[in-house]
Amino acid sequence: MNEIKEHTEKIFEDIKHIDEYGNEYWYARELQVALEYKRWNNFHKVIKQAMISCKNSDIDICGQFLEIGKLSINVNGGKRRIIDYKLSRYACYLIAQNGDSRKKTIALAQTYFAIQTRKQEITEQEYDSLSDDEKKFYQRKLTKQGNYT
């Protein structure tokens, strides 16, 4: 069981990125591979379903699914522009929830992103319960560690 947990975390941690503000994000094309979708068209359908779930929850889609363009090099050396998305943890969670449940990697992703989201919620609740002085101390500590901008 522990081996499965480590394997799962590694799959999604290996493709996780962190921006200059310390925010986690994943690229959809990398998540596609991790979730074992061979064709972008099939995976893009899952992303679109996840976007509908996001919208129906009254959460800003653009803040969760940021569409970006990338250059892709063809086999013959030519270049073309392709669509990708910069995804929040929540977006990844919704994608996992809307994915092909017959795939083991989808079940692993559902668990991973649910647990990570819950960990973040707990951290935010703990932070919110701090006094103003404790929050200032915490922010100074993070700044010294280089984890907060």
C-alpha cells in the first residue's frame, strides 16, 4: 500500500510546477501522459467536462484552467502552435473526477488530488485561526525561508 502511495505521489509530483509566487500548477499535456490518455482530443473532452463542473460550482474557470499556446515541432522539423492549459490543483482534481474511471491512473489521481486539496484546506484553516501577530510571525518566517513573496 505504501509503495502505491509513493508511486502515485511521484507521478504527479514529478510533473508539478511552482511559479514565482509559490503557486502549484500542472500542464495539461503532461497530465495527459500521466493519466495515460494517448490522444489529446480524448483528453481535451475530459478537460471541457471539468470546466463545466467548475463553472457550475461558480468558480472562475480562467483562474483554474489557463489556456496557453505552445510551439510543437513536427516530425519534418516544422513548427505549429498547440493548445495547452496551466492547471490549478483544483482543475486537476476536476479532470480526475471526469476522467475514464476504468483507468487505474484516474483512480490514483482522484485520490492524490483529493488528499492534496484537503491538506491545503487544513493549512488554510489553521492559518485563518492564527491571531494577527501570529500571522505576521508566520509570514516573516516564510520570507526568511524563501517560500513567500
